[in-house]
Amino acid sequence: MTGKIKLCTPDDVKALQAVSRATFADTFGAVNTPADLAKYLDDSYNEAQLLQEMQQPTSQFFFILVNDQVAGYVKLNWGPTQSEDQGDGNLEIERIYILPEFKRQGLGKQLYQYAVEKAQSLKLAAIWLGVWENNTSAQKFYEAMGFKEIGDHVFQLGTSRQRDLILPKTLV
């Protein structure tokens, strides 16, 4: 399946909030306490926070649409908006989130390819991302795309300190 990719604007913040909350809860809800999940969703995916992130000149959100319906999105950061300093020559894929009913249809791969094209258009040398150590399906996907683990960092979800693996990939 092929989706249409569209830059998110402030007019899209409610749709971005809805898909962010739904996809995060679907992926991580069963393995976290309801209180930790609720706190994370309220802190990270409130309209003011999403608008603030959206207005950064080196951070962009892109929806992937299937039949004009939002199926998921990717969030890209470079320069100072990277969640961890990986240098000016890198683009971070902070999120690739796909709604459950659209998973395993190639949309995540399409968003990944879009991220590569964005990095190349910005003349960046590499892309990188963090993935939860227990999200083996995502790890397999990224490994198949050529990413290699080089380290880790803490991902705070409510009161739970979790470990994300750092995976970079050099672009040629």
C-alpha cells in the first residue's frame, strides 16, 4: 500500500494529537502502568506541546494518508532539536507511528524512505533513532533498513526509567 505524505501544520494539531495518543497507547500501553501512560500522554501529546514542537524550524511532522485518512506519521529533527546531540550532520527520526489498522502495509517503510530523502535534501550525512529495548519488532525493522546499535539512553515514561537503544545509519 502506498500512502500520501503531507507536512503537518498547526491546523493539524488535533489530528496529530489523536494519532499520537492512539499509536503510543497501542504500542506501549500494555507494558506500562495506567498512571505512567496517562502522565506521558498528557505531558507529551497535549496541544501546546505539539504546537511548540511543530513551530521549531528544525523539527517537522509528516502525516501519511491512505484514502485521505491519517494512517500515521513521522517526526524528524535535525540540528539543535535532536533529542540527543548527535551533531549537525545528522537527522533524527524521533517517531514513526502507524495506527494499528494500517500496520504491516509498508507505510512505516515509506515514512522511513521519506526521512532518508529529507536528510539527503538537507545534505546531512546520517540518520539516527532511539528504539525501546523491548520493542523487538521495531528493532528488526530498523536492522533490515541498515541501522546498527551504538549505545543507549534513558527514556522517562512517567515514573518508569526505560532504556532506548541508539541506532545510527550513515547515508551515502
